Amino acid sequence: MSIEAFIIQGNKLKPVDDLFVSKSQQTGRIDFDYDNASVQYTNRELDLIHFDPKAKKLYVAIVAEDGKVSNKNIVYVVKGNKFVFTGIEKAK
């Protein structure tokens, strides 16, 4: 699963390389692999990447090395024109 940032320039899409800001890097893409079986019997699969427009927060599921989706999210908050990492929260 992934999320990737683009802008429209003229009539073309151009990737944005620095929209997501973490403690160690800036990137235009967040992606991860996960084990479908770890979420298939819950609504969690539909919510692995979720944007809350009221809170201006982007939630990205944390996935273990074995592919199992945890009950925690990495949280990015809109600050200016970037999504800035602010911490980890328990999934709702």
C-alpha cells in the first residue's frame, strides 16, 4: 500500500519529493507491504492510510517485519505545505 504526492504543472502531474517530513528524511512517497490475513476480518484494512481533514492529520499504519499490521499509526500533521511527523498513536 502506498501514498504518493503530486502537483499539477500545466497539464502534467509532477511528483513532489519532500511533502512528508520525518525526523531523518523528507520524501514524496510512503509505502509498505502487509499481510492481508492480519487485517481481513476487521475494518482496519480500509484504514491503513487515513487523512482526518478536521484534525489535519495523516495516519499511516505501522507494520511489523513479518507483515502483520499493528494497532498503532505513524502520525503526520499538516504544517504549512508539508505533512510533518509528530509521533505514534494507537489506532482507533
